[in-house]
Amino acid sequence: LNTALQRGPVMVGIEWLNSMFDTDANGVIRVNRRSGVAGGHEFVISAYQPASGLYRMDNSWGESWGIGGSAFFRTADLSWLRSQDGDVT
């Protein structure tokens, strides 16, 4: 993911959990591993912020979701989600 991201935005596919439909006030996606799988979802990772350990994801659900249609994954959460048969394109 990080290598591909150095060249530009990256498509990521993961299982989408029920807890992930909402973000916190800072736009960070809540990943509760016990909340159950809602389905699968593909989105774009457009940036990584090493200082904060956050990946910026751009979603297709419109500007009313997250912060203007984007949100953030914590590194540990995105790594775990990818380990659950996720993909990077």
C-alpha cells in the first residue's frame, strides 16, 4: 500500500464493518471489530500522514459523509482490515 501510494491514489477493498458508517468529530473511522460485517467496500486511499499515522480515504458516498466525503483510517485499523482478505489495486 505505502509503495503504491507514493505513485498516486490507490484503490483498496475491504470488509466494511457496521461501526464504520460514521466517523468521529475529526473524521476518523470507528473500527469496532465486534460490530459485524455489513458487506464489502472499495474506496481510494489518497494520502498517508506519517506524523499522525492516518490514511486519508476518499469515499463515493457524497460530500455529506465524513468530512466532505473523505475520512481517515488509523494505520493499525487499516492493516487489520486488509488482513481480512482485503486487496490493494
